[in-house]
Amino acid sequence: MDIINKMWFSLTLLLLAAWACLADVTHAEDKMKRSVSASRLASLRSRRMVGGKLAPHVPWQVMVYIADSVLDGGYAGGALISDRWVLTAGRNLFVRKSRQDIQGKDPVIPKVYLGISRRAEADASKEAAVERIVLHPGFQNQSDWDNDLALIQLKEPVVMSHKVTPIPLPEGGQDLADIVRGSGVITGWGWGILLSPATSLKHLVLPLANHSLCKAEYKQIPLTPTVDDNMFCTGPTEYQENVCFGDAGGALAVTDAETGDIYAAGILSYDKSCNRYNYGVYMKISSYLPWIHSVIRGDTEKSSALRSDAMSKMYSR
């Protein structure tokens, strides 16, 4: 009987020890899972949004402002391209951005701020009154991202200074294949690591991306651009920094390798890549020069016919 009791006692101890070991293993596994989840969450938080460095003063940078809150329209970027014209993304001028919400609606007249680097500088002294907005005639023809451009005419010419200076547009013969380092610089007040807009202007030097790879990636992802020949893409930096919410409308400034000229190659349209996707998508300005020039000239529907009529009469004399 004593032998049997001793056996049961030993078996009980073994079972208790096994249970304790199992509990320790389970606790360790739970702790590890929590640690991994926390690590992943921290990684996502740190990698989700654009990084970037504080930008020097960028004289062509414009703030296109509708509201502080993204839900009320938010604010974004633009590029001063002459003393009376700002080029930006068309979607920046609506509270809701989707084609479904925009169709049939007029754009919101924004506040436009020039010569600022910090959001706190956006006050009445830096505001330029808006005369009118001209959306590209093909804006959102078939998707949210088609021809995503708008021109904002200012009521008064801007006084040029070291704080406010336009950025040139591409000229004939200037091609993205011929830019210094195969990269450009984008600036903006877009979202940062803390999931809030930057308080000061930031910049990123981004490499041009392979057009086919960019097109193929977004072809597989709903609610992203259908990348066409009127667009081009940039990829992230080596540290996985990228454009993000609120950077749209900013110009990708590049340097011509042959002449050294600096010009705006594109206007950022798809700014939602952050670190979720690889590519920012831009409207290629060289594809839109005829439209931009016609608007700035003040052409009407009859302008082309009037020019043709005058030329034909002169040749016939």
C-alpha cells in the first residue's frame, strides 16, 4: 500500500511539473506574440508615412488650402509657374475626391499661400486672392486619376522676390531620360510618422521608377491610377521614405543634365503610396503643355479659328 501511495504521489508531482512547464511555455509564447505584434505595429507606424528632411525655402512652393481637416477638404501643394498662375492637382480643389462625388460639382475656391515654409506662416499677409480655377477638360473622364490637373489664376500678379519665384515648365527637347541622377525633388506638408501633417515643409529626393513596373503594380490594386503615357512614377528612397497624404499638387523639380536648367517635370497626383505601395504617380507636364499654354494665353473656343483666318488672309495677299 505504501508503494502504491508513493507511486501516486510521484505521478502527481510529475503532472504538476508538466503543467507548470506547459504554463511557462504558453506564457512565453504569448509574450513573444505580443512582442512580435508590438514590433510589427511599431514598424508599420514608423514606415507607414513619408519621412523626408526639412526643406530649405522653396520659392515656387504653394499651399492650396480648403480646411485644416482632411474630412473638410484639407490642404495640399501647388507650383507657381508664372506671376499669375498656379498649377496643382485637380482633386485638391474638392472636399471629397472621388469621381463619383465630384461629377457635376464645381471646384471649391481655395486659399492660396505663397512664400511660406511653415504652416503657421499661412496667414493673410501671405495669401494671394484667387480669380478663377480651370480644370483640365479631361479631368476624371473615366477614373479618379485621369488628367488630374488644374490651373489657378490669381487676381493680382505676384511680386517676385527671393521668397516667391516661379518654376519653369519643360521646354522642347527636355526629357525625363536626360535628368541629373535620374531623380527629382518633391516638397510638401504631407503626413509624417506621427500620422499628422508636417508643420514645416519637407523634401524628398526620389528616383524615377520604371514605367512598366509602376503600371503593372497599380493594375492589380483597386482604387489606384491606371498609369498611362501622360503619367510617370517615382519610387521610394533607400530608407523607404515616400510621398503621402497631403503631398499631392507638388511639383517634382528636376535638373536637365545638358543645360543645368531646373524645371517642373510633373505634378504629384497619387500621393497615397506612403509605405504601403511603391510608387508616387505624377501628371507628366510635357504632355499637357498645349493645354497649359492655351489657358494662360486666355484662348477661347474661337481663338484657333481667328488665328488661322488671319494667317490665311496674309498668305493670300
